[in-house]
Amino acid sequence: MSGTSVWRIRKALKFKFKAPKVKPKLTEQSKMKRLEFAQYHLEKQTNWKKVVFTDETWFYLESLNGFIWRQWGENDVNSESYQNNIISRCRVFTDMDKEYGQWNWLLMQDGAPAHTSNSTKEYLSDKCLVLKNWPPNSPDLNPIENLWGIMGRRISKESPNTERKLEIIVRKVWKNIEWEVIENLINSMEKRLRLVVQLNGESINGYF
């Protein structure tokens, strides 16, 4: 297929050519919120084993170091899709209720609009308690980010060459993550928070 044909099809599908999103730098206000969050939970001695950490990531067939093609609105998650396609299908709520009791564990979410909208807050109000005041621009505090890195390296070793193989490998790698790995990441939360205090709210990227 000629380059002109490819361009025409991309245009018809409303694809945009753009760089991957760059995470914003921490502002002074963000650093203060991180510091307050860390100090609060260190003083409270929060039991992080009773917290469900959430986040999303992408796994690709190829490494993406430059610009990418993405369809306008592709895979955007709004409040409705978050509630209907993610929360309602997730077994974690029943599993955690069974393990600890309905109001004895916390759901961690970042500040994405789909997570913090009034409709999502209302939707979750009779399902669980939500961890409050997660600081903005703070993926480095979330141990699941390290889990994505572990998974990414394991998936890469499998060298999937089709979307279907990629899906199968992602599911297999996720299922086979050792409990020791997960436990070590959860247990790292206190150290993460102490580092935030030590660094006056600065990023702790590279420490874990």
C-alpha cells in the first residue's frame, strides 16, 4: 500500500499524530500535598495491606520511543465507562469484603476525572471506603507502577508478535506474578513515605 493511501485512511479514521504524554513536573503545591500525605499516613501507621492500589498501563507489541498514531478519543475512560466496564466487573470488591469486611479496607485511586467525579463518588459510596487525598502527579508513590515494570520486562521476553498473543501473554504474566513480589511492593510504602518526607515532597523516582 502506498504512503498516500495510508495517510488517507488515517485521516478518514481521524487519527492524530502526537508524542506520548509526558508526566508533568511537581509544583511546589504538589510537593506540599505529597509531604502532608506522607506525614499523615506515617503518623497514622496506615496498614497498606488493606489498601487496593489501582492504576492503568499500556503493553505494546513494539517499543514506542517517538511519536504514535492514536485515534481521537481512543480508549478514553470517563465516569460511565469506569463504573460500568471496570468497577462493576471487578472481583476485588467482593474478595476484599470477604477477607476484611466491607468497611475495613481502602480503595486507592489517583486524581483522574473519572475517579473523582461526583457520579463515581456516589457509585462507590455504598461499595467501599476510598483512600483520601492521594497527591497529584505521584505515580512514584504507587507500588503498582513497579509491578507494571516487572510485567513489561517479562512480557518483552516472550516477544509477542500479534495482538492476540500479546493479550494471552499479559494475562499469563499477571496470573503468575509471585505473591512475594506483590508483598514486597506493598511493604515498601512506609519507606516511600519516609523518603518523601526526607526529600521535602520531591520525586522518589529511581529509589525503587
